[in-house]
Amino acid sequence: SHDSDFNFDYRVSFNDEDKGSIHYNYKDRPFFSSEMPGISVFAKEGEKIYYTYSTFMRGLDPFITTYQLLDLVPKGRDEDDNDNYKMGWVRHNDSY
């Protein structure tokens, strides 16, 4: 997606003018980052390209093995229910 509008077209990148409210993961949300995670899948048949699937936020969990391991421990990810992005537990290694 380098040097293109791809991430903006598929609503995972946002500009300063988007601050306030963004449409991400199929609903309007408060702005909290200019880059958000997402995966899109396409299929090519002849010269036609089909947009077949997208997933965001929790749909990406199977690709992040750290989450798979954290889900096995007693406190899991230790997430706060009030955390919009559900990653409030992430800190820099010197911030614990």
C-alpha cells in the first residue's frame, strides 16, 4: 500500500481531518489512532479482481501468537472493559 490510498480506501488509515470520529470495523468510533489493524483478501479471476474478505480488531487474533498464549493464562490479557481499543495492557518494556 506504499504511496497509495489503499489503507484509506479500506478504512484502516486516517488523516488529521478524521480526528473526532472514524468509520472502522463497520461502525463509527472515536478517533484513537491514525493507523489501525486490518487484513483484506482479494481473488483474481482473469482480469477481474474481487474483494472477498476483511477482518479487523479481534478477527486478527489468530495471527498474533502472543494473544493465543495469553488466552491460556488465568488473567488472560487482563483487559479493561472500558478500553476502546482493547490493548490498554500493552506497555513499553520500561513502563511496567
